[in-house]
Amino acid sequence: MYQSPRRLCSALLHRDAPGLRRPPGPGPRRLTSPPAVGPRPASPGLLAAASGAARSCSRTVCSMGNGTSRLYSALAKTLNSSAASQHAEYLVSPDPEHLEPIDPKELLEECRAVLHTRPPRYQRDFVDLRTDCPSSHPPVRVMQWNILAQALGEGKDNFVQCPVEALKWEERKCLILEEILAYQPDILCLQEVDHYFDTFQPLLSRLGYQGTFFPKPWSPCLDVEHNNGPDGCALFFLQNRFKLVHSANIRLTAMTLKTNQVAIAQTLECKESGRQFCIAVTHLKARTGWEQFRSAQGCDLLQNLQNITQGAKLPLIVCGDFNAEPTEEVYKHFASSSLNLNSAYKLLSADGQSEPPYTTWKIRTSGECRHTLDYIWYSKHALSVRSALDLLTEEQIGPNRLPSFNYPSDHLSLVCDFSFNEEPDGLL
């Protein structure tokens, strides 16, 4: 039987980490995803230090002595899941004095140490989609991912083929962090985030990100015993690359009624080029039978984005779990919008016109669910997709599907590199 560590309270060497840095731009057609992450060797020194510290530390404070810094939140504070029901303390950001910068390589090593008895993470390649000359500025890497709310994974989603041990937060959060660190996005758009204040905001802020969280008004996570508060959408961007110009939290409406689904839309300015654009993240209503509801939510979001982009004058990227196949009306609304949007992952198909066969694949009590629900939309006249992360194959996913010991969510992450077109023509 697989055994998970009870606690980790690690010491990280104190060194500056101004932000994540990615290796130079894409090369050949199929690219190796940086950094290469193979099997997870145990780190005896690190684990020994963690084990020793865990025996003498409280849930929130772990004194590590001179010359070291604390891993303030996720890899220490949140390992004790009994605190998850104390919602109030997670509605306040941690004290800034605890948020010293951390080196992403060291955090990755910490995650690997926790995960050393698990199978290695799946390897995925970037597909080079460039059709023109290189841009004069570095591409903007955008990551879209429904990470699976912890309360839903353990309490409501009924993944009948997924071992209970694979869903434990102590290690699943390290799988999520490992995935993020492997692809090093400049902008990170997440759904089903129910550990924002105690995990993702403290850690990612120390990696150079600025984050925004907007919870659902009536999150289903709150129905689960020992939950960690409501889930919602989260948007992070690297502060050394972008400046925040405007931010809007949007509660979506349908037929003039406010709904339980939300979106975040932010106008960012690239510090290298001075170009501004809008980035949005959303999560639409789930389940069969709600197609018209999703359609109305999509129309409301498009209208909001129309206003924010001043009638498509600003380039736009929209990430989300739309809970809708390409055959649904909400997909067609986005594809035919006056915002002139295209779906980035269509470009991986042979004709550039077809969505991937799946972005989520799971087995529930009702049977096997294999759907394309997740998208990255972009202004096709103003932006170009330089590369996109290929999907996992059926062989990689395996017969028990997702989530698993290898992969922390039932949804695959989508990652694209964008560049601004030098001379956008007409409407953006």
C-alpha cells in the first residue's frame, strides 16, 4: 500500500528569486517541455531535515535556525488538513514579512522530495506553431487549468477508479505545483481553486506572481465536511513582465439573473513592449441539461469583455473550463463573436479547424467521461500562437483515467506561447 508522508516542514536556502525564468524560445517543430522532469529521486538530506523539523514545529510556525527561510504555507501550514474547516483564517493574505522570495528550482526539489515514491510525472512536448518571423519580444506563456478542488475530489466527484491515496492534499498539491513549475507560465489561469489563501497565493507570490481570486457565491465545496472554504477562479501574472492596468471580478448572469459562476478579467501591460491586452479566466455551469444556461453565461461574459476591450481595441485572451463541447451554442458564440476570437488548441489539428478529442477524461459511477471542455481563446488578428503544449495520449493517461498517482486533476493543463502581431490589421 502506498504511504503518504504525514507532514513536511522544509527549510529552503535563502536566496533571491525575482521570478520564473524560461529557457530561450521554441526551436524545432516538437519541443521538449522545460525543465525535463524525470523520475523523482528521494532527497535524503532534505527529507531528513523536513522530518526533524516536523516533529518540533506547530502547524503555522517552523523555526529552522539561522541562515534558512521557512516554506511558510503550502508545504508546511496546509499539511494539517484538520484546519481546513477554519474558513476565516484563509480569507486574509499571509503577513508579507513571511513571504521571502524563493527559488523555483528549490521549490521543485521540495515537491519532488514529497513525491519520491510516486510514479514520475507525464512527459509532454510543445508543438511549434510558428508560421512567420520571430517576434522582437519574448512570447507570453499562458497556462489554463482546472486543478480540481480538493473538497470536490475527495468528497463529491466519485472518481471510482482513482485510489483514495492519490487524492490526498499533502501530495496532490505538490503534483499541481510541479506541473506549474515545469511549464513556468507568465500568466496562470486556474479554476476550482479552494486552497488559494493558504497555498497558491503565498507560494506563487514568493515566485514573483501577483494573484487575484474570485470565489463562487455558493461553492459546492462548502457541502463537504472539513472543506477549505469555497472554490473559485484564480488569475496570476509575473510582476517582472506585466503591470496591472485594470481588474474586474465578474459574477456571470443568465436571463438577467445572477448565477453561481464567475470570471476575472484583467488588463495588463507588457513591460518589454508597452503593449496592453486583456486576460480573462472563467468556469461555466457544469452538467448536461444546462446548455442554454451556459450559452447565456457565455453571452454575458462576451458583453463584459466587449466593454473592457473597448470594442476589441485591446487584444484578448480568454481561458476557461467552459463545461461545453464544441457543438454547444456557447462555443459557437465565442467562435463567431465580434471580438474575433480563435481557439488556440484547434491549431494542433491537421487542418487547424478541429478541437482536441478530449481535455478531461475520468471514470465516475455513471461511467466513463471523455470530453473537450477547456479552451484558450485569443484575438486572432492581434496575437499569434507560437507553440502549444501537446495533450497526454490515451496510453499515458492509462486505463483508470484521471486523476491518478501521476496526475492531480481530471482536467489536462493547456499551455500556449503567444506573441503580438507587429502590425495588427483592422479590428483586433
